[in-house]
Amino acid sequence: MQAVESATVEMSSSAFSSKTYHPADLLHPQVAPVAHGLRRFAFRMGLAGRRFAVNGVLRLRFHVREHKLWEYARGLAAVQSGVPARVPAFRVLDFGGGATLPVSYLARQGAEVLCLDTDPLLAGWTNQMAAKRGWKLQASTHDLTVTPAPADWGKFDAIISFSVLEHIAKLRQAVLMERLATLLRPGGVLALTFDFGSEAPVADAVRDADCVSRLVSASGLSYLDAIGFQDTGERFALDRRYPGRRFTFASLFLRKETR
């Protein structure tokens, strides 16, 4: 059981509120089916001997830990909620998730996915998997924090990025948010998660709500939930490498306005 540092505060009941981690969020009716699908997909990947990466480590797995599932399931539910019926091929940009479960899950559902990961091993594995399965999934080592996207990428219906932002230098995070936002079509959704809290072990983690506000301002996007960002106040021992650090995960669900 993960240790909790402080008491829970009452949160919005919306499935797509921008907030910090709470295990019960996985039970929300709009999130639970996605969580179930991801669990089944991970297990089947393991049975088939197909590896996938978590936190940059590629190996054979049969499940993902609950807090990672929270990131994946809520994020995928949020971006899929914004898919317009008129779009024949749902286009997704993933930032930093080479060889991870979400990109394969989306591709298996028929989405067209461009995955950016500067690790050539993870990008290569993603392309190999896509070729074998016949998925519309392509991985690139293009570093969006250094070089803007080429014009031929076009616009995306959704952008996802799970626990990558904290590994970007603080001065480049605002640049990244702006560049990701420019790649969204009007009405498109950005689902972003990151380490959060004063004790988060990564140097460039997001520490407080003011930092979150600056990220949202840099993007120029609007919250998917009108309430805005909410911190439950809970902190957990999420990283086995740092058992004495109490921190949490946070999510941002943002939309590009249509006007």
C-alpha cells in the first residue's frame, strides 16, 4: 500500500478534471472501461511475448502499476471524448512515449499515431511493432523541444504525453507547451501528466499550482473542465528508487478553442 501524506479534499466529479492522483478516479464510469481495456491489452501483450516500455525501460510485462494506469486511462478517455464524428481517422501525437502501452493501444483501435521519442531504441521498437501489426503508428526521434514541427505533420485531433514533462529542462517546458498547442486542431484535446509536489525526485518536476498555471498560460489552451486544476493534497511513495519521497502525479486536460 502506498503511503499517503495528507488528507483528501473534495474534488470535482468530472472524469476529465485536471487534478492530482487519487486511486478512486479509475472507477469513474467514463474512465473504468478504458482502464479495463488497458489491463486486458497489457496482459495479452505479455502472453504474446511482446514487450512494452514504462519509464523508458522496455521489457516483458503483464500489467502496469495502478498510478501509471491512472495516467493512461484518464488521459486516453479524455482525448477520445473529443473525437468528432466527422473525423474519418483519429490523429494522435504522442510526446515521449516510445514503445509504451498507450501508443499501441490507440493504434490497435485504428488511430493514426505519430510518436516522438528521442531514444532511438524505443522509437525503433515502436516502428517494428507497427510494421508487424499493420498499425498506422510511426515513431520519430524528432526533438520538439529543440526544433519546431515540420509543416507536413499537419494538425492532430489529440496530443498525449505521460510523465515526460518533468524530464524537460524547466526553461524549455513553456516552449514545449506552446509548440504542442500549435499542433492541435481547433477543438482538439491535450492530455498531459507529470510528477508533482515539493518532494518529487526529478529536478524539473512541477512543484505547485503556480507552476501549473504558468504551463497552461504558455499553451494558450483552455481547461477541458471549467473548474481548473485541483490538488487533492495526497502524496505517495510512487517511486521505488526514492522510498522516502512523498509526491504525486498530476494531469492537465486542455482543449484548443474552436473560435
